Amino acid sequence: MKEKILFTLYSLIFGILNSQNIKPEDTEIWDPEPKIVSPGASFRDAPSDAIVLFSGLNLNKWVHKNGEPARWDVKDGYFTVKPGSGSILSKDFFGSCQLHVEFMSPIDIEGDGQNRGNSGIYLMDNIEPGDGYEVQVLDSYNNRTYSNGQAGSIYKQHIPLVNASKKPGEWQTYDIIFKAPVFNENGEVKSPAYVTIFHNGVLIQNNSEIQGYIEHIGYPKYEAHPPKLPIKLQDHGNLVSYRNIWVREL
Ligand code: MG
């Protein structure tokens, strides 16, 4: 009985399709053809269409907020926050993007909570009066703090799904897929920002909706801003190191 119903159904559908003369190629889409990108040797390496913001040599692609060249310390293919010198911003501006960053918490463990290995990756920084959207960088290996402020949180907005932190002194990766917010002409949010993050290859933010620019005290809110802005690395007074930073515009 079941087979008979199925067969009738099949015949009916086949009949309809046939009567419309739909051929397999009618549902093939050939245009546009995705452009060819050569991937890196591993997922850590920049693909051919990436903009490399730090390859190991210098901080030529970064400045301090006042426009002066970035003065953080570069050696052995990585660079380290220079406490008190101020955060650094990419000279290039970005909106929606795929961003790869490697970071290392200081091997000499000092402080706890928010005072241990604190830095941050700010997407779309330099929003007045706000400060962009922060992906928290923190030493969260055996270091409890508020969950929406630990490594991989969208600071004060989204708790990471899991804590995939490695030990201080070990290199870690963030692979961030960021969708920039869109604003109407009157400044209202047309579409909020979304972010997906892999921490050391582990999914920790799954298309999380960003509620506005970061607020340390109070609640996040949106303020209309240009479609592209710098990426910022935060000087929070701790000796966090970075290497191999590249970005693909989406
Ligand atoms: Mg921070």
C-alpha cells in the first residue's frame, strides 16, 4: 500500500516536471564563476587573496591612534604589546572580513582575572564615541573571570561556546568571520553585525549577533559609522604577543 502511494506520488511529480520540460541543465548556474584563490600550505597561512597585516618583519601596516608609527616591539617574527604606548590600528580599513590572528599570552604569569594577558582585537574601531566590537584576548587558561569577558568572548556581549585556551607561552589562533553592520540613511540599524570565531580550530562563536559597540560600563549600543574602519589591537598593559595576521575582505 505504502509502495503504491509512493509510486503514484513519484509518477505525479515526474509527470509535472516532464510536462514543464525541465531538464537537468535548467537548474545549473554557471555565472558568476568563483574566482580562483590559492590556499596557504595550512589553514594558518594566508591565501593568495589575503591582505597581510603582519608577516613577521615590521609594523609598517599599523599606527597609533594619533597616526604615529606603531612602537610595539618586533622580534623573532612576532611583536609584543608595549605597555603604556597605546593600542595600534591597521592603516587599512575593513568592513566584513575573514581575519586570522595568532596570539600568545605572556609565559610569566602575572595578575588574575582581567589583568592576566589582556589585550583585544577590535573590529571597526574608531567609532565616535565608541570603540568598535571587541573579540577579547585574555589568558583564560586556569584563570576565571566573568564569562562574557574571557578569551573569545565578544566583550560584555557574548560568552564563548567553550574555553579552547592553550597555556601561556603557546601560540593560539583566532579565525574570525565578521559581518559588518549596515545602517539606514537616518542612522538606524538596518542589519546588526554578526561574528563567527574559531579559537585554535574550535568553534566558539556561531554567528553571534553583536548588540553594538563595546561599553565597559553600561550596555552596548549602535552608532552609525562608515562601512570600513581600522582593526585595533589593544594595549591593556599586558605583554601579549601577536604574529601572522591576515585578512580577506568579504
Ligand atoms: Mg581586552
